[in-house]
Amino acid sequence: MNKIYSATAIGLVIAMLGGTAAYVVFNRGGEDEFASCRSSAVAGGDIGGAFELVSETGTTVTNADVITSPTLVYFGYTFCPDVCPLDSARNAEALDVLAERGIDAGALFISIDPERDTPEVVAEFTEVMHPKMIGLTGSPEQVKAASQAYKTYYKKQTGDPEYYLVDHSTFTYLVLPEKGFVEFFRREATAEQIADTVACYAKASS
């Protein structure tokens, strides 16, 4: 019951991402300016794009408002017992590593549990994690649209109406301003590995 990343979620997300763990699914066409940075092959489809959500301050924002530097984007929820806090803490550590190298980067925590995750709740979560991590929530429709844009999976479990869990995918996405989605990271990626990859993309895009 406590497994957040169910076998069904894994299968659906891998299918969305191209059918194998080795491929990210999107098509840039022409020469790839980030070829030297990629940890995976690139082929067909689209991940990412425009979204409109509600920030932890209660303000409606778009992707352009909150993605102003290389940004780690993660979909999770604050009631998550283990996976989301661990992944978010690792992403926060990656931001610190990047800051030590003089590289400006940010992080988004997008809730897939808008029923419980009000702006105030996600603000408390991100405040603990990192000062540069922004929490986002919204209406069920807004959250669903953002999730679909990034090909993520989530499903509320049945049972207790207050203390329910949510199955969800656990990828972290790297998104660059004006460039969009360029890379994703699995749970086993370390903060140092993420920082190395983000630094490469930041340099290549400058």
C-alpha cells in the first residue's frame, strides 16, 4: 500500500517516454546543440510545454513566469511518505552544488494532489526543502493539464478520504527557458550527477 511508484505507473510512464528506459521521446529536428550533454538518445514526440498553475503565494503563474533559469521540475505531493521528500531533498542538494559552481538554477515542485495541497501547504513543503524551490498547485484541471504536458502519471488510491496515498511517476525533468524540456533524471541519479548534467546544459545554452 505504501509503494508510491506502482508497477502500473512504471509501465504507463515508460510507454509514454518511448517504450524503453534508454530513450526520451521528443523531436527537435536538425542538429542537436545539446548532444554532448545528453545521457540518453533522443527520438520522436513532445514532453513539456505551457502550463498555468497557482504558486505557493496564491498567484496564478505560467511556465514562463517560473522557469527563468535551468529548472528541475518534479511532480509529487506533500503527504507522500518517502519518495517525494527524498527526491525533492536530492534536487535541492543539486541546486546547492550548482550554486557552489556559480550556476543559477531553480526547482519546481508541482503537486498532483490539489485536493489537499493548497498554496499554503506547498509553501511549507518547499520552504523546508530549499529557498529556490517553488511550489505549485492549482485546480484539478490545471494540474491534469500540466501532468499531461509532461507525460506524467498519477492516480489517487481508494480508501481513507483524508489519509489516502497517490500513485505517481517519479522522474525529475530539466527544463531550460525558451528551450523547454531537454533531459530527465530517474530516482537513482545523485545530486552530483544531476548538477553535472544541468551545468553542461547551462553552458551549452549560454
